[in-house]
Amino acid sequence: MRVVYSRNRVPIRLTVERWQHIVAYHQELDGRQDEVLETVAEPEQIQIGDYGELLAFRFYGDTPLGGKFLVVAYRELSDADGFILTAYYTRRLSIKREMLWKH
């Protein structure tokens, strides 16, 4: 398990189980765990997801799919605990979601 601090200074866990889930569904993220954690710690933008989760966005120009935004969905359960739900690439940011923070 690895831990990184979110923009709100909440420790966010990435468990082995969640990482295996992410890579099983998004094989292009295999070997990019550091980028997933970096996206939570140093996002370019944070939006609210459909179910109240937080979505951290960060652009990477050198992905296996070309230049894409990495999206990491995570929850902050309290000031002292949170966890990553999933991660995936997208070509553009959503303009329909509520923005919480932008760099």
C-alpha cells in the first residue's frame, strides 16, 4: 500500500487490491502508479464526480495513448483517511462537473 497527501492534506491510500483493479480495467496504466499518486498530490484541477467522489486531473504528454489527462477518482473519508477508487485517461476535461479547485 502506498499513501499520498491530497490537496486538502488528507492521506489517500492506494491499496494493492485497488491497483490490481485499476490495471485490470485500464491496462495502459500498468507501470504508471507514480503518475496516479502524483495526480492526487499535485492535480491541475479537481472536480466533483457523479457520486460525491473527487476527481483529480493532470495532463501527461507521454502516455501510451498519446497526450491525455489522467483522472484519479478518490474519496476523503475524514481529515485523516481517504482512498483511491480508480484511475483512467481521458482526452478532455468535463465542462459539466462542478470544479472545486484549479491550478
